[in-house]
Amino acid sequence: MKPTVNFFSSVLRGALALVLATASMALHAQANSIEAINVSPATGGKVVVKVTLKQAPASAPAGFTVNNPPRIAFDFPNTASALGRSTQEVGEGDLRSINVVQAGDRTRLVLNLSRVASYDTQIDGRALLITLQGAAAAASSGGATTHFAEAQPGDRRHALRDIDFRRGNAGEGRVVVDLSDSGVGIDLKLQGKTIVIEFINAALPRNLQRRLDVTDFGTAVQTIDAFAQGNNARVVIEPRGAWEHTAYQSDNRFIVEVKPQSSEDRIARGGGYVGEKLSLNFQNVEVRAVLQVIADFTGLNIITSDTVGGNLTLRLKDVPWDQALDIILQSKGLDMRKSGNVVWIAPRDELATREKLALEAQAQISDLEPTRTESFQLNYQKADSFQKLLSDANQRILSKRGSAVVDARTNTIFVQDTPSRLEDVRKLLRKVDVPVRQVMIESRIVEATDTFSRNLGVRLGYREEGGGRTPFGLGNQISNPNRQPVVSVGGALGTVAPNAGADGVVPPFNPANLNVNLPAAGGSVFSMILFNQSRTKFIDLELSALQADSKGKIVSSPRVITSDQVEATIEQGTEIPYQSATSSGATSVAFKKATLSLKVKPQVTPDDNVIMSLKINKDSVSPLATNPPAVDTKQINTEVLVENGGTVVIGGIYTQDESTGTNKVPVLGDLPYVGFLFKQQLKRDDRRELLIFITPRILKEGMTLRQ
């Protein structure tokens, strides 16, 4: 029976301890209580809410403001509610109703408003006076003054320790003011295009009374002026352009952030806050209590580590709740991890240690986890290529215990690893084992030619009957040096008497003896044969007017289909044989290519454009050499980006060969007036241009080359 007695004794002791603890908590919670709430109008449209307590409060309770719906809340620690009701309808000024809710050892007083309003708090004996600023007061002050901390009557002298400027991660300008303590009264108002901050009853050292030009930081802030104004210290911030600001106080530091105003979503810019705005006013309040206020406002389940402690002075005006949470965490060296609607908050070192231990435990489990073998049959990807991807030494997907074996005949890969890694392999396979997109490359290779030549002039020749012709116009010597030609010009065409008869008379020109030679197409040659009576010796007179003008176009249209990122080649032409010497001294037959070829490697981009690496050759046999043969080469090697179905001209090779010349008899061709009879003018103008048009088309399922 003794064990039974000990058991019941333990139960009784535990129950007694629980009752005593509950009674202690109840007594502690009821150390103070709210006994009455009275509402009365005041001058200037103000409304005064008088909260009467059982005992005089040591300080004003922490309060926060919510913009949507507009309301102001105050938390009374160690205070109960003795009102007997939780809701009180008011309908006075902007105050619609009052809610009082007790939760544990604290009581929350909520003022429900018809619109957002500022407030002041004051302790009057056992009562807390809450003054709501009305529309008239807001209009008289321009509605731009924000009170962060109220100056207390007979307050001691405060000071500003430092004024600094920093550029934030999102490009905002941040003015940071270090205070001597957290009780400095602070008023902020917008005056024209500036932000004026008044630090009540605060001294400003001479080294801080200066003007800071911060234009070089590239923010919305241009200058910061700090100077003494009576017993107060004043800081004036001058921004530029369209801007918006956020101000808050964290312990002994007051911060104003100014950033350019933009219509873009702050999420798109990254690092922005999108939570509903609220205002917080806490004076030396426990961090846990502040986090509880955030939890009540957002509906999140916040779990706070036992190591989170300390007090915090925080004053925020119209700040998104997620930014307010970040400010609280940063000021106390805390961090958070979120899972669903549950948020775990702890010191950064503690969270890092916890995550490290979790990863080490996961690694140990992975080392001990049993392995399985699965087979994966690939449809489009080569199994050996997928095996290399899994087992890459630089980026290994399989674990150190995993392996992969390939069956090339069935294009199947067998993977042995832990179940989690096998699932990763399965996900990877779904992404890479997909049909490769096909691309058809159409090209037009156009070689245009424009040739022109013209020969104009006179050529004279001498010959004997039955003999060959010796032209003068080419500058050759006459075959018979004993018979020198004598040329005289006169009459219609003139007469020529080379070594004439005894009387020296040559009969006049007889048209019946004119021999006309017609040239080939493209020009004309007019030849005349002048002869003497003996008809044994002849002089040829040839007038030439030759002109050739031709245009041509050679069009090649190679097409090729290839897979994405796979090089393809299409080639057509001739292989020219020639003899070459071997190392033994014998000869062998070698071949040199003169082809038209298109080599392309396409890459399809996610937006259905095509990047092409192109190499195009257009070769032809040159008559300059035969062994080994010479090849005229035209080549383009480039990389271009073209939209699907678009056409691009990737290059043009343009050549122009222009020449002029003169064929003449030496000395005679330079004679004045008659020199043109002994020379010939030559002119040549050849132009060639190579243009290449490329059109890529991404083939859909069912399309062929003809389409």
C-alpha cells in the first residue's frame, strides 16, 4: 500500500501547486483593473476618452494603430476588466465604439473609429486620458504632424548623439539619428517639399550642426540640415522628385526612410513589404508582448523561443506589419522561419544551430537508408548520355551510394539509390526525355554578275598576195623590210601607195574591191583591203567597234532539316583529281573539292527564336592552275539570331574589276591627228556580288521538308 500512498501524495501536491499558481496568477492579474470608461467631446472637434483604473498606472500603456479598419488599441498589462461588458457604443466625433477584451493577465482596449485619427495620452491620477484629434485640429495643423514620443512636463534634458545617412538595399535614402535615450519627444511633419523632424528638449552638439549633401548616393534625398531651434534640435530632410517616406523609432535610434514614389508593385521590385499598415507605440515593453501584438493583428501563430527576452522601445507610424516585424527582429538579433501560418522566432545563432543539426541528422539517415533499384526506359534521350548526366563528378545527382547501369539494346538505364534520390531521377527524366524540336533551314545563295567590255580603234595590216597579214596595230615588224609603206590620207578614205609603180600613180579607190568582215555578236568590225594594180600587195584597214554587255544570276537553294543544337551539312559540287608526289617519289591521285556547302547548327530559344551558327562555302574551279588545281573560294562563317520564319541577309561579297587599256603602234600611235589610226582603246568593267538569304522554320509535328 505504500506505493499507492506515495502516488496519491504526489497527485495532491501537484494539484495544490496548480491551485496556488492559479491563485497567484489571478491575484497578480487583478493587481489593477479597469473600473469605468467615459467619453466626452472637447473643443476643436476632439474627443476625450477617460479610462479610470483601480490604481494609478505607472506609465501609459503600449498602443498601436490600424488603418483598415481604422482603430486604436491599448494593452494594459497585469490588468483585469471590471466593467461587466465588452462593448460600449459611443458615436461621438470619429469614435464609433469601444471594445474591452481580457486575455490572461492583460486587457486590451480597442477604439473603433470612422476614419484614421491621431491621439495623445496623459496620466491624470488613477485615470488615463486618451485625446483623439478631430477634423478641426487636423485642418489647423495641416494634418501633417506625427507625434512619435510625447514630451513630458519637467522632462530632463536630452541630446542627439549622431546623425548618419545610408543607402538601403532597395535604393532608399535612410537618415539615422542616434538619441541619448528612448524618451526623447519627437514630432515629424511635412512642410512644403521637406520633412521636418523636431526633437523636443534635446541638445545638438556643434559638430552635428551642419548640412549634409548626399546627392552622390543616388537616392531620393538631396540634403540634410541639422541645427538648434531654441531648446529643441531640428533636422530638415529635402528630397527630390516624387517620393514617399517611412519613419520609426527603435530604442535609442530614430530612422526616416525616403524612397522614390512608383506605381509599380513593390513585390516586382523585390524586397518590398506588402502587409497592411499599422502604427505601434511601445515604451520599454517586453519583446514577447510586441510579438504577441503582431500575432493578434495578423492572425499568425507565432511561437517564440524561450531564449527571446528583453525590453524594446518602438514607435512606428503607418508601417506595413511585415516591415514592423523585420524591424523588431533586426533590433534584437532575431530571425524567423515560417511554415504555413506558423512562425518560429528565435535568435539567429539558435536557428542556425538547429538547422545544422537537422541537416546532419538528415545526412546520417541518408547514409543508413536502404537502397532500391528501378529501371527507366528512355524514349528520346540516349541512355548513356543520361547516365553521364547522373554521374557527373562536378554535379553528381546520385548519392555516394548510388549507381547507374545502361542497357544500350533497349535504351534502358537501371538506377540503384535511396528512394528520395530515385524520385529526383524520375523528376529529372520527365524534363530531359522529351522530343527534340526540328528546324528547317532554307537558304538562297544568289551570285549576280554584270560584265561590260568595249574595244574601239583602227588596225592597219600589210601582206602580199597569198601571204599572211602583218598587223601594224600590234607593234610587230613588217615581214618585208625592203618595202616600206607610205601612207597618204586624202579623198573619201584616202589612198595608200606602198612601193608604187614607175609613174607613182595609184588608181582611185574602187568600192568593188572592198572586203567587209563581220565579227561575232556583240560588236562590229569593218575591214577594207586596199591594193595596187598588180593586185599582189595588200594593205588592210580594219575599223573595230566591239561592245559586250551581259548580266547573269546564279541561284542556289540548299535546304536542310536538323534537330535543335545538332549540326547539319548539305554539300554539292565537284572533286577535282590531280597528281601529287608521295614520300617514296611515286605519284598518286588526290582530289580537291570545289563545292557549294551549307553547314548549320541551330538553337531554339524559349521564345521561339532561332540562334544559328552558319558556315557557307561557294567554291569554283579557277583556270589559273591545273596541277594542283586552284579553287576560287567564297566563304561566310557567322552566328545570327532570327525569329521563327524570318529571313536575314547574313553577308554579301561584292567585287568590281574595272580596267582600261590601249594597243598602239610605237611612235605612229602617238602622232598628232593621225595617231588614232594606229591604236585601239580597250575598256572593261566586271562586277560580281554574292548575297545569302537564310530563313529558319521551327517544324511542328507533321511538317515535312516540302511544307
